[in-house]
Amino acid sequence: MAGTDRQRTLIAEGPAIILVEPQLPENIGMVARAMANFGLAELRLVKPREEFPNEKARSAASRADHIIDAAQVFDDLPAAIKDLHFVYATTARERDAFKQVRGPVEAGQVLRQRFNDGEKTGILFGRERIGLNNDEVSLADELVTFPVNPAFSSLNIAQAVLLMSYEWMKSGLENHTDTAFRGPELAPAPKEHLLGFFTHLEEALQARGYFRPMARKEIMVNNLRGVLTRPGFSDSELKLLRGVLVSLDYFSPKTPRGAGAPEGRKRDKAGKTDMVPPAKDTQNDE
């Protein structure tokens, strides 16, 4: 989804993302993009296979240049985490370690709480092919794993970072169901307005021969009302629908099923429609 807006405040906070011996610069770039999407900014690389900074990484980052430019490179993992207070290690497989294991939702909440308490935190991600080794996992405080298909549990490193970054961002919302934007809050229209719409609609359909055979008109009307009462239309939505019907009333082709406004309706100078006595029934029973 396209959504980059340089005019808005850039969120840049939260845990450091630490990649251990990343192989492909393109993956580093996609990690940076995932971080930028969800407000993370600190990227640390432990012995990347290719020299960094790297233009392939910058290209894959899709304008997350602030993360690429500020990324730090370390010779070993202890140096990369020495200033942190708390570290998670991500893993796709069970480990023989006496460590707490959490899912991404709970881990995001833990990280948020520690961030609010002023602690510096980080999340470790391993190599693309084999992940983290046991020595590296032993340096973490806790483990985090994802609820994935047990027969196909390996995640691309950028996918794993994206999942954790999303949970980090979500943990900062007042309501976990919040969205970046919402549609307008529309109050249901009064029943009087809805009933007026029903009358208008039935007259338009009557004039165009919709109720065939006439013996079934009552059933067909009730079915229409049943369908149209479900959405809880607002006044503005009913005005839109009434506008459609008015257009059909006054601009229908001159045919037996569209001979102008239905019997019993006329337009005043203000453009509103009013009821007038019908001249005769325009629909013969069949």
C-alpha cells in the first residue's frame, strides 16, 4: 500500500533490531522498511556478509534511509547488546534452555512496558538459513516465537521483523482495534425517513413494472423492506438513494415501463417531490 507522507511526524523509537550475520543486503533493506512502517528506528548488524552501508540495502529499504544511514555494525553479538537492559531472541524451534518463551503479542507488551520504564531493549534475529545458534540464544533474557505452521515454520528475516514491529506498534495503541483512519460515524436515520424512502421506492418500481405478478406484490415489498432495513442507513445515505430514485422518476426513457415520474408524484419549484392524487392505476394485474 502506498502511504509515505513526508509532511507527517516520523515515529522513531522502541527496541533495537539486531540482525546476526545477515547474508543478503536486500534483506537488510527490507528489514529497514518493515521497521520504518511501524515506528522502529535502531538497526544493529553483527558481522554482515557484505560490506555495509550497501546500495542494494538502501534500494530495498524503499526510502527508509534514516534507518540505513543510522545502522551500526558490530564485530560480535556481546558488543551489539552490551548497552541494553533486556533482549528477546526470536526462534522458530524449541530450545533446551531455561528461558521464558512468549508469543509476539505478549512480547510486544513486555517491550512496551520496559520502554515506558526507561529501559533499552532489543530483539535478536538470526541468519537467513539457520537462525540463531544456542550460544547466541543464551545471551538473551527471553525467547519469542510465532504461531506458524509447524510443518513450515521458517520465516524470511524481513517477515519476522515485520511481525514483531507490528506487535510493537500495536502495543502502544489505546485500543488494540484502532486503525490509522476510520470512516465517518453515521447515526441511523429516523424510521420516518426510512419509511418515506420505502414509499418512494415502491412507487418507482410500480411504474416500471417490477411487481409481476401483482398477486405477489405484498411479498415482494416485504422482502425489499427486509433487505433494506438491515444496513441501518443514515440520513445522508437515504438522501443518496432518494436522489437515485428522483433521477429515475424524471429522466427515464419514454417507454411503457419508464414514462417519466410515477403516477402520484410531482416536483415543486424547490426540487422536492410531493404526492398528488393518481389519475389511474398504471399497472394491470396479471
